[in-house]
Amino acid sequence: MPPASDLSISTGVAPAGAAMPSDAVFTVRGLTKSYRMGETEIFALRDLDLDIARGEFVVLLGPSGSGKSTLLNILGGLDSATSGDAHWRDHRLVGASQAELTRYRREHVGFVFQFYNLIPSLTARENVQLVTDIAVTAMAPEEALAMVGLSERLDHFPAQLSGGEQQRVAIARAIAKQPDVLLCDEPTGALDAPTGVTVLSAIETVSRRLGTTTIVITHNSVIAAMADRVLHLAGGRIARVEVNPARRPATELQW
Amino acid sequence: MVSALVTKLGRDLWAMRGQTLTIALVIASGIAVFVASLSAYHSLVASQADYYVVSRFADVFASSRRAPLALGERIRAIEGVAEADLRVVEDAVIELPGDPLPRTGRLIGLPPDGRPTLNRLHLLSGRAVEPGARDEALVSAGFAEANRIRPGAIVRARLSGRLAAYTVVGVAVSPEYVYAAAPGDPLPDDRRFGVLWVDGESLATAYDMDGAFDDVAIALAPGASARAVMDELDRLLARYGGLVSYDRSRQTSHQFLSDEIVQQGTMATTIPPIFLLVAAFLLNGVIGRLIGTQREQIAVLKALGYGDREITRHYVGFVVAVVGLGIGLGLGLGLLFGELMMASYRPFFRFPSLDYTLRPWVPLVAASIALGAGLAATAGALRAVFRLEPAAAMRPPAPPAYRHFLFAHGSNARVSAAWMMVLREASARPFRSALTLFGVAVSVPLVVMSLFWGDAIDLMIDVQFAAVERGDAVVTFVEPAPTRAVRAVARLPGVLLAEPLRAEPAVLRTDRDDYRTAVVGLPAESTLRRLLDADLRPVAVPAEGLVLSSRLAERLHLRVGDAVEVEILRDRRPVERVTVTGLVDDLIGLSAYMSETALARMMRDSGRAGAVSVRLDPRAEGAFQAGVLASPRIASLGIKSLAVENFRRSTGAVVTMVASVFALFAVSIAFGVVYNNVRIALQEKSRELATLRIIGFTRLEVARLLFASSAIELAVGIPLGLVLGYHWVRILVLAFETEMFRIPPIVAPASYLWSALAVAAAGFVSMAIVGRRLARLDMIGVLKERD
Ligand SMILES: Nc1ncnc2c1ncn2[C@@H]1O[C@H](COP(=O)(O)OP(=O)(O)O)[C@@H](O)[C@H]1O
Ligand SMILES: [Mg+2]
């Protein structure tokens, strides 16, 4: 990767590669998040600039503690920033009220987490229904589960599903509302490789079919090949950007 | 160096301060009610016992019409009599200068030295009556206080028609008048009834009793039989118009005082233990559940190598801290409210001093029950965790087998997934709700029982002073008077209607039992004094036969149709067998009723009246009172509106005090229980709720889901509690029934409503407090945790 692109990002100039600045749905400027621990200030994010285009598939790589989750959470309307700006289209993500953020999440964002966060007392179908009950443009829970290959498991409770299956339910739950944005924090972190691949395929299918802007955090650099663009975070900054000329299908990944 | 576990203990207590405090509050409420009631009760018991000994309260009493003082020799010679005090006791109308209201005074003649050896007087202020001082008087404390009479004041008494003026020289209390109720009045009315101790000789002269007495108080020798002494005394006094003698159990002050103490005792031994046990039970449940939420931490400690014993010690420390806080709080509040309850008794019970007594076992028992309940819960909850392998305990408990609901199966579900979550949780863990439900269901009757006392008073007033006694005033004659005296009263200004009341002292005898009471003679078409059955329907006075209070019938094992021997203790003491023709449901007292004519026939006179019940023209009350003051034959005047007012003021003060304290603690218990359960539910569900928030559920939607089950628990628990309350009150009044009072177990609808509202409010406040926490739900933190 040419170092120029790195520079261009950190200076806020449009990055080279897949992302067209005119298309940018996420615009992040000078985003800083710090925690005060007594005398010292810990920076989770430092003056970060970023644009992400509509439909883009972005992978965030970086060592533990580099600020990936913090960035994702702010983009998902789950966390506040110390300073700077972040927008999704015309939604303010920094300094917005709780109610505004709730509406943003409800209408536009799907989340997938490392720990599946399913409701144990609800079946697979009902866990998905949880979202379709409150979303405007939802698909049927069955359809969402079919997209992740779980048509056979509709009426199973989480305790009756394997980890990979549970994670696919979580993905189905995230995409059932046909979100504009799909945010995944280490979705394969708790899974073995083959299961991880099925889960990633599901994410891939969804993002392609629905044209969803997708951001995936991972520790696993192999997964980076799936992305349009790979952002390497370090110390709360984007240290390096890789642009993939072509996305590799998840099924071809191996680790 | 503080060990990490001790640090954890401190942090946990602080982090859970809301719960710590409310759990402490639950048990503190139980303890406070227990300690307050029992200490107040014990204080009364101790004051009574001490005072009776110090003041040499007599054991046996009798009165006669006029007995020669020489009879004293023979009375003192009765075997078992240690000491006898012969005296003159008379009731008279009393006037206070510048006050038109006629009062009733009981005048008691003092021995020549002014100091009775039995029923000794205790001076609160002033000095004793000087020997031979004919115009000096001591007045009873309540009367003095209510009428602001101080030494130096003048009190006038109409002694057998002649007006005597006394200078008050002192204010005194007497063991005979600890509870100073006018004859025939259910409650002391200090404004209208007072005792005057005056020079005995001059009092005797005024009533033409020189060299004679009409009242005797006797102290028994140790081990003497009261029965034998009374029988002998009756035999001696019979010739002198003696009424049947009686022991302390029928002495008015003692009887009321003892009933009151018994009631306080019942109150202290029924309701507070229920409070304490309910609180202990709930404490047990709440602590069990609280420790249940710590199971993963316990597993981690075990994985780190801590033994069961260390872990147990840690949680015992936690529970002891929480329960200890509750005990401390409960004892503090208990002492405070105990003193307050005592203070509310003071105007009722005129002891020289009413000191606060706390028997050591009371706080000990309260603390042990609380601690026992807390530790039992800890042991149970820890045992459940210790049974598991640490690895298993570190995983969240295996989810219960959730059920598919037929009605909601498949994609055509009518129930939203979120509500399905609530439903499944509730059906999979039916007993989880049980604790809250139970807590709610038992707090409601605690409030109902507390409010019930006010209702009981209202009902007693309604029944006694509206349905039974329908006149506005009752005048009592110095001596039973012929019917023309009734007509004279009817002619007094302002009297619209006058009806004679005749009450003759009598003994009712069956083969097994006897009972001394009054036979009341009523006109056939009595309108001012009515007899009522259990449903408050008027019962006609039968031309023949006897109508009994149902409790008297019960006591004598009599039924309608049975015959009972009636001896009237006056004049020639006629004895007749009379058939019981009906029962009435008096709330106060045990009486027997006859038609006026049947009683006159039995007494072989043409009808006499001891008192007259009158209906007054409200505009002419003053003129009526003046008329009464001017009538030499009237000994006392009872004014109903004043009696009602007095009843409400005196009893009302005590009951309101006790009831509001109880109700307050009952609501605290409800609050503590609901708060803790909602709080624990939040803890258990925080992960799911945070997930819902992330998905886009609003705070309100999430709150609705969290509180749905609590709201249902309230909605089910409160009606259940009202039903429980209804039954508890029925059981409770049985425990409270005394010979003098019967309390109808009728709770006013408003009290049910208030009980329900109070507990519902406690529930909603709990939810509101927990709801604030919900707003701060950590959405990100929860994502870092594994399932
Ligand atoms: N609540 C918090 N308090 C203090 N520091 C935090 C908190 N949350 C995150 N951090 C710090 O912020 C930095 C970034 O965290 P995070 O975004 O979770 O990293 P990553 O997801 O890349 O592992 C880390 O150094 C972490 O210690
Ligand atoms: Mg992370």
C-alpha cells in the first residue's frame, strides 16, 4: 500500500480506492475518545478521521486495546465521544440525545457481537422477531434465518443451538430489519474456523444482497481479504489502510 | 493489610446500598413494631403491678346503703381480711365556677387523718387535706388537668341537695381510679368526671350517714380466699342494703385497665410477631435471591482456591452486616415508637408515673429471629452453589426448559417477541415471582389491620352512639326515683322526649355459673335506647322474659328458651327464674334487659327510674344544663355529643398513633420487598435488556418489559392481600374480644382502598427508583461479558 493513502486519511483528504467521498455515508472528523483515570488520560481514539461509502465492506484490524470497539460503538450510536464529529448521513452520532441514538439504532443499524447476546428464553425465530416487531422495513424472521442457513432451526432455543448457529441467529437478528449499516465486533472470535467461515459467509451474503454498509472487527488478518478496505488501528489512530482490488468470498478463506 | 475478600465485602455492601438499606428496612420494620408494642405493653404491666403494691390497692370491695361503723369490727374479724377501710362514697353533680357544664363527681370520704391506709393517694401537686378541714378537697389528676384545676381553685358539689364549696388543696392519683370512667361510661372523660377526696365526717353528715358507711375496701391476708371473704361480707352487709361484693376483677378502674392491658398484650403478641415473621420470611427470600446472583463470583473464588468455609464466612459477614443494620435500625425505631405509644397512654392511665420498661428478651428475640432468618437463607443459597462444580457454577445457570405456547407458535404469532420473553420467563420460573407476590400479599393485610382500628372506632361510635343510644343526654338520679321524677325531667327546658332507664344491680345464676351485672328495664316502645341484633336490626323489648347480650349468654352457656335465675340486689332482693327470650349484640358491656313493667312487677313497685334518656332541642341545650344544675335529685348528666367527642379524642389519639406506625412499617415492608425483587430482576436481566436497547428498543419499552412481571405481581398480590386482610381481621378481633368490648370485624371499603393504594404506591416507587437505574444501563459493558 502506498504510504500516501495513509497520510491522506490522517489529514482528512479523501482516501484512494473504493470509497468515493461523494458516496460517504459515515463521515468522521477529529473523533477523540478518552477516559480519565485519576491523573492520567487514556485515549481510546485520537483525532480520528474517516469516511465510509454506502455499501462498502470495511474490516478493522489491530491489536487489542487499539480502539476498534470504541470506534464501532460510536458509529453504532452506542457510545459517546469526547470530542470531534461523526455522522451517518444526516444523523449526528456525537452529541445526539439518547432518544435520537435509539431511533438511529432502531431504524438503521444491525449489530453482531462476539458473544451472541441472544435472549435465552426466546427461540431463534423469536429472537429475530424481536427486531422485526419494532422495525419499519423488516423481512420475515424466517427469511432472515434462511439467509443465514437456519431454516431448519426456527423453533430452537439458544441453549439448543451450537455457538456458530447462535451467532448466525444473531446475524439474522441484525439483518432482519434490512439495516443500512451492519456492525460486527469479532463475530467469529468465539468460533472455530469452519464455523467462522459459515458465519462470515452469512455476513457477506447479507451485505451483498442488501447493499448494507458493513464494518467487521477482527483479530484475524485472513478475514481482511473479504473487505473492500482494511483499516489498521493502533493507539486510537488509523495507522494504515489497505484497499483490496477485489473482495474474496468467505468460503475461500482458511485459517 | 485488608484481605481482598474484606475489601469485596465493603464494596459489595456499598455497591448494593439500595438493596442493603431496603432489606434492612424490611427487618427493621418487623423489629420496630415488635419492640415498640411489647415494650409499651410491658411498661403498662410493670406500672400497674408496682403501683398496686406501693399504693396498697384493695382486693375486695363492697357497697351498701347505710351500715353502722360498728360493723367494722366484724368485717375485720372475717378470716382472711387483713385490713378494711370503711368510708362514704357518693356521686354528685359538680360545678366549676364560671362554667355552665354540669360534671359528675365521685366524692370519697377521707379518714380523720386524711390518709387512707388502703388505696393510698399519691399527690402530684399541692398538699393533703388537713384533718378536720371540711372545705378542702383533693381532685383526681385527669379531672384537674382537663379542667385546669390547680390548688386554690374552688369546686362546688351538690351534696344531697345542699351545695358545698371545696377549695382544692392538691391533685392526686389513686389505684382505684387509674382509669377514671364515670359510672356507666365506657371510657374516661376527664372533663366531665372527677374524683374528689374530702373530709369523711362532713361528707357523712351531708348524706345523713353519721356513724355509718356505705362503702368498704378490704385488703386480704396473704393466701386468703377472696371468695370466702366476699361471701361472709355479703352476709354481714345484706341487712344494710348491701350490694354483692366484688374483687378486683369487677372493680371498674382495674377492669378497664386490665382489659386495656390485655388488649395491649394481645396487640403486642399478635400483630407484631406477624410483622416480624413476615419480615423474616421476606428477608430470607430476598437474601437467598441476592446470593443466588453472586453464584458466578462464588465459583470464581472457588476456582481461585478459596474453601467453602472462607466463602461462607464472607457471605455470613455480608448478611450480618445487612441484618445488623436492620436490627440496629429496628431497635432504635422500636424504642422511639415504644416511648411514643407510652406517651399516648399517659392521659388514659393515671399512674404516679408511667415509666418505660424494656425487658431484655424482647430485643434479643427480635434480633435472633432476624439473624436466624438471614443466616438460614445464606446457608440455603450457599449450599445450592457449593453443590455445583466451580466450572458449572461459573456458567450461568442452565436455562430452564422454556415452553412453546400453542397460541403463539409459528410466524403468525400474535404476541410480540418481547412480550413472549416475559411470558416464557414467568411460566418457566413460576416461583421466582412467588416471593414478590407473597411479599405484596402479606403487606396488604398488615396495612389493612392497621387501618382497621380506626374503622372499629367509627363503627363503635355509629352503633353505640347513633343506633343504640339515640337520645342526646342521660341524666342519672341520686337514687332510683318514682315515675314522677321522669316527668319532672321531661318538663326541663329543651327536652323534647324523655324515657326512663332503670338499671338494677343483679346476679344471674345458672347451675354452673353466675355473673354480676345490671338488669336494664326499658319501656316497651323504647325509642331513645334500642336493642340491636347482630345485623344491627332493632329488637323489640318483650313484655315477658329476659334479653341478654349474646356474649353474656355465651358466658353463662345460655340459649334462647333457657331459664336463668335472676336476683336483684336491691331492697328485698327478689329472686326469680326468667326465660331468655332473645339475644342482642351489644358491643360494649354485658347486660340483661327486661321490659320496664316486668322489672317493676319483680321489684313490686310501681316503676322507678335510675336515669332518664332525653332528646333535646339543640337550641335549648344551655337552658337544659342550667335546669339540670338546679335539680337536686340529679346526680349526673351525660351528654352524648361530648361523649362521642371524648371517645374520638382519647381513643382516637392512641389508635391513630399505633395504627399509623403500624401502617408505615407495613408499607416499608412492601416497599423493601418489591424494590429488592425488581432490583434483582434488573440485575438478572440487565444483559438481555441491554441487548434490547442496542437493537433499538426505547427506554420506555425496556422498562415496560422489566416491570411487566412486577406489575402483574402487584396486580395479583394486592387483591390476594385484601382477601387475606379480610380474614386476618376476623381472626384478630376474636383475639381482642374482652368482656367489656366486642369489636365488629368490619373493615371500611376506604381502608381496603387505602391499603391497596399504599402497597401499590410502594411498588411503583420501587419501580421508579429501579427505573432510574435502567436509564443508566451500560450497553457497552454488557457486551464485554460473555453469556
Ligand atoms: N470504560 C473504560 N474505562 C477506561 N478505559 C477504557 C474503557 N473502555 C475502553 N477503555 C480503553 O480504551 C482503549 C480502547 O478500547 P477498545 O476500543 O475496547 O479496544 P479494542 O476493541 O481495540 O480492543 C483501551 O485502552 C481500553 O483500555
Ligand atoms: Mg474490542
